[in-house]
Amino acid sequence: MKKLIRSTWFARFRSRFSGALFLTPAFALATFWAYWLRFESAAFTTYFAEMKVVIPVAVAIKIGVFGVLRMTRAWHDYVSFLDLLRLARATAVSAAFLALADTMHRENGLLPRSIILIDACLTTIFVGSMLSVRRILRERKSTVSLTAVSQTRVLIVGLNETGEAFLRAIRSGSEPHFQVVGIVAQKPRLVGREVNGVPVVATFQEIVEAANAHRVETVLLVDGELSSEDLRSVVNDCQQHGIAVRVIPSVSRIVAGQVGFHPREVDIEDLLGRDAVNLDQEQLNRWLSGRVLMVTGSCGSIGSEIARQLLKFSPSKLLLVDRSETGQFDLGNELQEAIDAGTVEVIVGDITDTERMRSLVDSYRPAIMFHAAAYKHVPLMEQHPSEAVKNITKASCGLVDLAHLFDVESFVMISTDKAVNPTSVMGCCKRVAELYVQAKAAHSSCRFVTVRFGNVLGSAGSVVPTFRRQIAAGGPVTITHPDMTRYFMTIPEASQLVIQAGAMGRGGEIFVLDMGQPVKIVSLAEDLIRLSGLEVHKDIELKFTGLRPGEKLYEELYIEDERRLQTVHPKILIAESEQLALKDVIKHVADLVSAAESDSAAIRAKLKTIVPRYQYDGLLLEPVNAGSIRAADSKRAA
């Protein structure tokens, strides 16, 4: 063992100081030139004896300092500005030790302070040059080799750390198929400057002219650098002139393993311009790490993404509950590594089966429950309102009661903007569940909270996948109404904010996620058609079909009498309103469940009693007639 320790210590010593010894000529030359620059020819006459003492001492100090500070680790092909800063620190420390040694040698010092300063500067220059030469040679070699590769001339639109990293990747040969001939910036004052040797040639408004002037075939957009309006404008201008548009993924997404470091096609998410979510990692770690967590509706778009996000916080056990056998099977395959480690358990179970859910909660005793299971398709629930009551209201209330009974610490229910001034059975059932969660919070140690938000992009059965299927089939793309708008956010964004809101909740809050600006469904469809390389009304037709039962032209996030309160997170707000008494809500829910055994009219009448703002039948928005559709379509085409 002692021999092993000695050999390990020697290996570390050798790795630290052997590289520093290699720099001995540079160290000695720097001190010699410091004397020459300071005294010129007198350095060989008057100061030669002094130099014979000072140079070995200076070299020894530099070797020691560079070894201790591990500067030899900067000796590689990818030396960076940070490595040069470390070099400057090492030379400064060496200079300080040299001055200290000189002072200790003689009371007033032997060396002129100018020698120490010049020596430090020259050491930085000489060693920095030696460190950089390998990178310079590698990049020159890569540049020469790239001439043999067929390259696409490109412009980079916008520039941040992602764009600068991509430029360096091209120089290193990692992206050999691109030749960056210019940069397009937002600010006119930047035109004419250079970044990493590449000129800034135009502003966003001049991108087509710049592309034509430089014979550019493709434009690369830097992810996260352009606003949604600028991005849409750039994409439209380029596509109209036959210029391909691709996106350079952000460094954060590359590091997270979500994408590779290669340009990708522009996606509809880019045009929405949703900002990245900042989470309080410390708070979430305290809340989730080492705990037993349960997610209902784990096969759904939101439920499955919540599960993925929760795994990042190292729970002791993550229970994923859903009644979809196929969905659970697929999710289990995706999370097989976590299942093998004993962290994840995939459970087939129906939330409407009260005894099954009681058994699960009693057996596993989760500390935190995320309730994402619910029917969501409005027209289907209009046809089967009794199923909406059972699945959305009754099941949610049952889970709330179980969370209270088995001392669950926190319960987070996913709600929807359709619960605000509802015109559908689905939305009204969610609103009743909201009322129950709020009322129960006042009588329980469990922290019951609700998180309300709108549509998410790409969820199963949502409008974007439907539009993509219709475009792939050659059209038409069907839209219910030319004026319909919806709020949208990405699935990861919504899931992360749900978790953050759950950690912030103290009980009884209805959190509302910042959905940004509503998006016209017609504009969304047109963007998807253009992103597919096709033209609206030429390659793909738009067809308006009229509002379906229960649908609204626009969704809302707040009820009229709800107050909007800020929280510490800019994307999470609170909708505060007067809460109903628990005994009243319990009676309402019991009556609603009883009505679910009769006919649809009784269900809707009871929902109207509980939620007076609920509108249905004759109170719904009147459907679009064919004339208004044709008029709106002609206006857009013009």
C-alpha cells in the first residue's frame, strides 16, 4: 500500500512539473530579454553577474508556481481565453514570489522592479505563444482540409455564445460542410464589424439582399437570438426567395442532451418564441430529492414529461400510474434504466377505480402527487358528459380525499384554460375539480394546489400533429373558424412550470402559467405549411368547418372576479378568488355524480348550478356560416 501511495504521488508530481520543465527555455529567455530591454548592451557588462544569479532563481520559481497551479494542463489543442487568463495569473504569482525572494536576499532589493514587470509580460507572451501554436496549426490544417470538401455558403443570423461556438466548430473542422461568409445582426451599428474573422454584412431587414450578394444558399438562425416576430419575418422572406433556413441549436439544449450540435430545420416552436424556463433548482431539490412521488396520467404528453423532469431530481421512488396498457409499456421501455435501478415503477391503474387508487396510495405512501390524468377532448366529452363527470370531477375529488386521508404532503392538480367561463362539459368539470381542491386545502395539512394553463404544442390529438398529418396527405388543412385563437406553450416548458408551481404552493392556490400572446390557429396552420416548403392556397388549401360543440373562439386564463397576483417566478401567477365552503362543494359534487347516472340535460343543469358562468346549448357561440367563411378566406387570400 505504501509503495502504491508513493508511486501515485510520484506520478502526480511528474505530470505537474514535467510540463513546466519543458517551458524552461521560455522562462529563461523571458528574464534575459527583460534585462536586455531594460539595459540594452549594459546587460552583458554591468549586470551579467547579477543575471547569472537571477535567471536560475526566476526559472525555478516559475517552474514551481506553474506546477503547483497546474498550468501544464492547459497544454492542448483547444487552448482558450480562459487558459490565457490562468497563464496571466501564474506569471503574476511568479513575479510576486520573485520580488519576495529579492527582498529577502537584500534589504532594499537587488532587482529593479521594472525587470520583474517586463519579465512577467514576456513570460506571458512567450508561454502563451507556445500554448497557442498547437491550436493555430490544427485550425490551419482543418482550413486546408476543408477546401477539398463541398461546402454550402451560409449566413448566420444573430450571434450569441451559440453562434460563436458554431463558428469555432466550423474552423476546427467539426462542421466541414458549411462556409460562413457573413453575419446578419439586429443593430445597424454592427454592420462592417467582424466576429471571429467573419464580417457582419447586413441587418435582419436586408437579409435577402445580403444572401444574393454573397451567393448564399442557406441561412442559419441562432436559436433564442431572434424574437418570434423577427424569426417569422426572416423565415418568410427567405422562403419567398428560395433560400433554405435552418436553426443552430442553443448550447443549453446541446448540454442537456436534447439535440446534437448540428443545424436543424425551423420548427413551429421557434416561431412561437417561447423563452427558456428558469427553475429554482435548490428549492426543487429540497422538495423532491429522496421522496416518493406519484404521477397520474403518466402516458399523456404532460404526465410523461413531468415524469422525465422529476427523474432529474433523484426521487427515491417515482410511481407512474395510467390505465393505458400500451402507453405504459412504451413509457416503461423508455425508462427501463430507471426501472432496473428501482427508481421508477410503472403501474397500470384507472383513477376512476377508487379501491385500486386507495390500495396504491396506502401501499406506497407518496409524499407528493401530480394529478395529470383527465379526458381532454371537448367534442367527445360533449357527446359523453357522464364519462367526463366520472373521469374529471369524481376521480379528481377521490384522489384529493385519498391524499388527505394518507397524509400526502403536496397534491398538484393540472387544470386547463377551458375551466374559465366554460362552454364545454370538459371545461366545466375541471372547474368543479378546481373548486373542490381549493375548498379541501382549507381543511387539510396536505398542500393542495391547482396549476392552470392552455394548450401545449405537439400533444397527442392536438392541432399541430393533426395539421402535419393533413399537410403530409396533401391537404386540405381543416380549421373550425378563421378567427379562432389559442394559447400555446411547449410540453417541457409547461411541465417544468407545473413542478415549480407545486414547490411554491402553500395550499389553496390556483397558479396560472404565463402563456404569452394568443396565437391565431389560421396563422399557425399557414406557418406549418410554409415550414413544409409549400404554399398556402397553391399547394395546400385551408378549409373552415365551423365551431364544434363546446368550443369557443378564444380561451381565457382568468375568471372575471379573480385577482391576478405576482409570485417570485415571472412565469407563474396566482388567480385569487373567493372560495366556496367545503360542505357546499361536497354536496354539489355528490349531486353531480348522481346526475351522471341520468341524462345529459341533468348533468348540464347541475353543472350550471355549480358554475353559473357555464354556457351551453343555446348560450353557446353560434356556428360559422358558409358565407362568413368564404368571405374571411377571400380576404386572407387577397
